[in-house]
Amino acid sequence: MKKLLSIQYSGAMFNLSMLLLRLGFGLLLIAKHGLPKLMDFAALQYKFYSFMGMGSRFTLVLAIFAELFCSMFIILGLFTRFAAIPVIITMCAAIFGAGAGQPLINSELAILYLTAFLVLFLLGPGRVSVDGMMKG
């Protein structure tokens, strides 16, 4: 019971937690959002949300880049902080752009992704990553 109430953690548990966060959210983002957008590109390119007037097709390409390719880098733990930035921007666009005028609770999934990728941006990937292995 004492261990469950403790606020201390080991470095190994921190690194395992970062690995689980990267794998869980990265794989989910790819499977549930990145790949479906890529597979349905032809239909989505004309009706996708146009971020800052860039056009729906270009915004869709950027969203696919963030949700698919940046997620792959995050899963590997390669350039994690840089790869998290496009995902964070995409989630902000989903919450405050595409979901504007709707209750914030309707953007629950995007808020969860935003929170997870902000944590990864702030804390980094942990030692169990390509970035961690390169630093030694």
C-alpha cells in the first residue's frame, strides 16, 4: 500500500512509461486517423477542413504527414520533440478550427492526443528510443 501512495518513481519506470505513451498514442493515431485519411485521400481532398486558408487538399496532406509519418518517428523515438510539433498543431487545428463552434467535449479524442503529444514534447522520448540510444 505504501508503494501505491508513493510519489517517487525510478528512471526505469519513467523510461517504460514514455515508451508506452509513444507506442500507444502513436500506433492509435496511425491506425485510426493517418491510414484512413491516406486510403480515402481522393474523397477527402475536396471536403477536408481548410486550415488558415491553405486549401483542403494541402491541409489534408499536412494532416496525413503529421498523423502518419510524424507518428512513425515518435513510435521509434527518433527526433521525437520535432515530430511532436506537427501533431500538436494538427490537434489544435482539429479542436479549435474544424471543431470551432462545437462544445469542447466533442473534441475529446483530439484533446487526449494533444495532451499525450504535449507530454512527449515536454519530456522527450525516454531512454528506450532511438534518440535515447544515440545519446548513450
